Amino acid sequence: MNDGKIAIVTGANSGVGLHTTIGLAKAGLDVVMACRNLDKANTARDTVRRAVPDARVDLMELDLSDLTSVRSFAAAFREKRAHLNVLVNNAGVLDYSRRRNGAGVELQLATNHLGHFLLTSLLIDLMPDEAESRVVSLSSIAHKQGTIAFDDINCERQQNKTFAYAQSKLACLMFADELNRRLKSAGRKVVSTCVHPGGTDSGLFDDASRLEYFVFKLVAPFITHSNADAAKPSLHAALSTDVRGGDYFGPQGFKDLKGPVGHAKRTAYSQDAQVAARLWQVSEELVGEAFADLSKSGLEQRA
């Protein structure tokens, strides 16, 4: 049914990304697993092939915190593939150490948002202009604790160590919305949507302190569901026919942590189009280039 359709899943070597890859492979898509660690990605590909024996999966190296890596990945993908149908901006990092990437940008904002912002810009012209073409961005229920600190984008003055993660995931949600608005304004049919996985033990807490990791593991059975279930919002957004641009999906159970997929709750701040437009401009400045011209003539010129 989906023969010839190609998907990219970032951070596909574990957790939600791995199970998203399995789901897309089951649906018949060719899947490019875009991963920072190719050794782990090789092991993950074996897992995919055990789950889906006829899966068509490819591995490509991508470090979203490094914009040079993002550009290299996009160039290599364009050399190998003529089109792209589904882009799942899945990869994410949770980091309390106040680290920055090589360009001096707070690591979570750089990885979770800016890398995906640039990746989408570099590849969106390869997406057929149809509603089945999807850009799926992953946010988090943590977005509810965030704002965009335009005057302190690296969160240097923030006392709450979780603020930077919340900001980065809010940025993912607002990027998905702003991309949807700009696609519609340009008369494009490509769908930009967003999801959150609910409560997951997907490796995000692997870099936490021993105490934080212990506490998380202690409460995890009560606030998380399996990574396979956590991937369901992403798969719904990528594959379902009833998805519309600007939709935001997630689990519908207790505190939005687990349960069946439906329209997710979000803050009023996250729906502020003026903030999203300003974030877009700041994102262009931080990646050092304007986002792709989404008009038909602009995309055709790049293709």
C-alpha cells in the first residue's frame, strides 16, 4: 500500500523512535533511521528486522545538536533519495547540566528544536505536495511549564533546571504550528502536525543524576506506558487519513501520561501566533539561514 514511500525518523535507535520505525515499516514505508550513534543504530535495525522481516530500513548518521551534521545528513539524503513522504522529528535530549553545543547554544534547544528546524527546511522541497506528506514534530507535556525566554534563550539566568527542557519542547510545538500556518499561506497541502508520547521510559533520563534516575525508576510504572504505546501518537500523525495541519495528538488518560490517542491538551501560550513567528525568526538567526521558501516556485527551484 505504501510501496515507494520514504520516511525519516530521527533518534530511531531506541525508545519511541525505534517503535515509530517499526510501525512505519509495518505500514510498508522505507524508513531511514537517522541516528547519532551508528553502533546502537545497527543493533536497532536488527530489532526492526526481527519485528518486520521484510522491513526496508537504512541507517544514516545524524547529530541534531551539530548543524554541520544536519547539513551533511540532508546533502547525503538528497544524493540517495528523490523524495520524502514522512519526516518524524523524534530525537530529543533531556539534560540538566546547562551544556551547550559547539555553536554555544543551549544543548536541549539546539538538539530538540533547532536541529529539526534546519533539517525540515533542507528537505521539505522533496515532499510531494499532498496531504499524505507529513512533518511530525515531537513535543512533551513538559511544554506546559515553558515559555520562550527570548531575552535569555540559553537559560543562563533560570533557577529552575527543568525550564530549558520545557522551553525546547514548547519550541517544537510552536514550530509545528507556525510551519502549518506558512504551508497553508503558501497554498501547500503538506501537513505539519505535532504529538507528545505521554509518560515514557525512553532513555531521556539516562543522563540524570543517580538520585533522579532512581526516583524516576521507582515511580515509572505508575506514570509511564511502553515505548510501543508511546509511539502510537507519532504513527497516528504520520499515517492516519483524518489528520489535519496544526493537530496536536497525545494519550488521553490520567494526566495525559498514557491511554488511547486523541487531541492533546496544550497551553494558551503555545497557541500564540506572534510568539511563534518571533521564535521562527530567532531560529533562522541561530541556524544562520532563512527557512526554505515554501511557495511552489521556491520549492521547485530547490528540488
